[in-house]
Amino acid sequence: MINICSISASLPLLLLPIASSFVRPLSQTIKHHHINTAITMSSVPTNDDVVDKGEVAAPGGDSSFHNFSKSQNIPTFDGDEKAKATDFANYFCAYAQLYHQKQMLTDHNRMAAYHAAIVGNSDVFKDKVVMDVGTGSGILAVWAAQAGAKRVYAVEYTDMAKHARRVVAANGVDHIVTVIQGAVEDVVLPEEDWEEGGAVGLMREEGQNEVNEDGKKNQQVVDIILSEWMGYFLLRESMLDSLVRARDIFLKPKKGLMMPSHATMLVAPISDEQERKIQSSEYANAMEDWKEFAETTQTMYGVDMSVLEKDFDREQKEYYVLSSRWAELGTGCLLAEAQVVKEYDMHVCTVEDARGVGLALGQDEGQGVPFDFDVVGRLTHNDIGSSQADASGGVSGPMSGFAGWFTVDFKSRTDEVGRGVAPEVPNPAYLSTGPEMGYTHWGQQVFHLPSPIPILPLQTTRINGTLEMMRTKESARLYNVRYRYETSRRKSGTERDGEVLMKGKSEEFVYQIP
């Protein structure tokens, strides 16, 4: 039976090879083939004894074979050749698959928002120099050309660049769009486009030097940077790092535009008991299977495997219970209005901002970002008549966990440097991946609690705490999320500082986003 509140994805038990991992739209989704992450359960801290930083050290061996550089950045920035090769195998290679591209191109909420932002603002794009970071099939670059851009640099790291060139040519804009295959961090704009009086005639803003402090040519000549960079719960995949560096290298500092221009991360408490119980049941079944295995091994072969039961239990708990799940939630799952945990202005955010949420500067931990929810319990039809229950307000529980998602805006600059200087965006566009939008390939990330929190009629349950999001040690493209919170109950209608009927103990859980 399908849960009318949500459609969620269960993770397959068999871990696929590392080369198939980190694939946003293909992983976690119940509607499509599972491409599972290669992150192992040992990379997530046990919640019985939570480690200080929400992470554990990377496994032994050459660190260059993990998905980060020696400076803990994504490998495309300053990784050696081994790190870059690992990053390509773990992350980029899947984006060369047309199946993968098609999945994103059939996300109509995604497509409509980008189309509205580009084609709906053709006056902004007319005669401009545009860069599309991570062009994929090239569709955003084609729209930019159709909207009047004089030159579009479509940057693509994978062999999808070959397909993009064909799409560009088939749509008659290959004289405008230049597809560049490579990491955006390494891109050098074509020399012929700098020629005065040429078709492009790249020009810097007034007052900009021709050469940077490092002696390299100043390439800040791009008017608009386009990118569809967002991952699960916004940050997963860490493409934001590349986007920030592309902005700093290529975008005109005062008059340049980023599209999307702003991004927001949100979290809300949810009721999703059917899926939470399925996860708990799968975990329990795995442990029963282990006990049967251990008994059989002892009886048949005379070897005691019970010494490994605690480690197996940890693995299965982290896999089934403490991993987030992709879900397509209905609005009926929400127990309270979502709260913002992080906002990004794409014109000024930094690589440090991309490292996570609620972290201290330069650290892998911090105080977290606060959240504070009041969940008002409603009378049920069993308590009183149906009409009275409907009129009583509130929600029915229990609370099964938290859900996280994001929104992005395509609008005018709001930062001090660009506000009033950069071109105005007359027709702003908006994309939400929240439950109110129906299906997007991002969906929502659901963090189920090991046990539910009851929501009682005529009582208000308060859930207040903090959220941290930090990169794993194994990969700069994967994240863990830590929730710390307390619960309390009071009579509905009373002040938060009034009489408390119940106060729960502090809880702390760390989840991986696979």
C-alpha cells in the first residue's frame, strides 16, 4: 500500500562499486534505478558514542584516493591527479549518461523555473556574455543564446560535452555557444574572443586590471553565470565550491549576475510513520537474520561469530535508521511551518559557506543553527465528532522525524556591491523543492527518528535544538547532518514560558546523506 503522505526510497542492501556513487538524481529514488553511494557505514559516527566532529577519520591508505584534496577541498580545485581521477570516477562520470540527463530534463518544475529565468528575461541576456557551469546536455546554454546572448561558454567536465555540441548545432546556435570540456577551475577563455572589433570583444569592467596579482590574465568579463548546481538538501555534491570559484574568476564584480541568485535551506518536523516503521522493521529483520546466521555458523561449523554482532548492529542501524531517505512528501506530512537554516547570496557567498551549516570558521563542528518548532495536537474523530475535530485545528502525529529541502531565486542583486549597479531582473523566477511543489528529482531528504515523538490532542509539543551539516572525511562531496534537540509539552494556548507538562531528555543523532 502506498503511503498517501509520502513516497520514500529504501536503500538497497548491496553497496555498488565506488564508481557508481554520488549520483544525485539516480541515487535514493524509488522511481528510478538505484545508484548507491560508496560511503561506508564506518564513515558515519556511531550514535551510541557520538564523536566530537560528527565524522571519523578516513580509512587507512593513500589519502589521494579519497574524494578530497590534501587541503580538504574538492579535487577539481587543488587535488593531485589521483584525487582528480577518483573524483571523476565517483562523481562526474555518471553525468555523462544520457539517462541521467533525461531524468533532470523531465523534472518540469526545474525546467520551467530555469526557462522562465532565462527566456523570460531576454532583455537582460541580450548582447551579454554568459557562462553555463556544468552545462550537461547544453539546454541552458541554448536558451541563453535564444534569449539574445552574444556569446555563451558552456563548460562541461564529462564527455556529455560531445552531446552538448550536437544539441547546440542542431538548434542553430553553435555560432554563439562555445562548449568547453574541462573543469571550470581550469578554463581559459578563447584568445580570439578578446580581439577588439571581433564578434565578441571581451571587455572587463571599468577600472579592472588586465592582470591579476598572481600574474594571470584577468578573465572577469562574463555578464551572467548560469548553473544548475544544487544537490540533495542543496549542498550534497559540493558543486557550490566550483560555482564560487567560477564567479570569482569570470564574473564582472559589480555588474555581473548569478542565476540562480539566492538559495535557501529549510527544515520541518514531519509525520511519516509508515516509512519510518518500514526502516525500523528492515533493521530488526537484519539483526534477526544475523542471529540466525551466527547460530548456524556455531552449530554447523564450530565457529563463534557473536563477537562481531555489535559491529554488525552498528552497521545496520546506521544504514537503515540513520541514513536520510529521498522522499516525495505531501503537505499533509508537515507538522509545523518550515524554518530557514541557511541562506546563500550567490554573489557574495564563499567556499567556507559551502563547507556546511552551523560550523565554526575553519572547523568541522560548531554550535549549529537553531530551530524551534511548536506542534499543536488536534482532536481526533475518535475524541469528538468529525466536524468538531476538523474545526479544532492542529495536526495529528506522531512526529516521525525531520525533512530538509531548498528553494532558489532568480532575481536582482541584493548585495552592497551590485545592488543598483548590476542590471535589474524584471521577471524574477523561483524554484522550490518542498512538498508543496509535488515531484522534483531532488525531492526532500527525510531524517527519520529511531522512535516517534507522540503528538497529543490539545497539547503543544515543542521541539527545539540545532542542526549541523558537515562534510565527511572520505569525500568532500558528501555530508553528514547532526540534529541535537529537546522536546517538551504544554497545554495548547499557553505561553512557551508557562507550565510544562513534560520535558524529554536531550537527544543527538547523526545521519549520513547517501
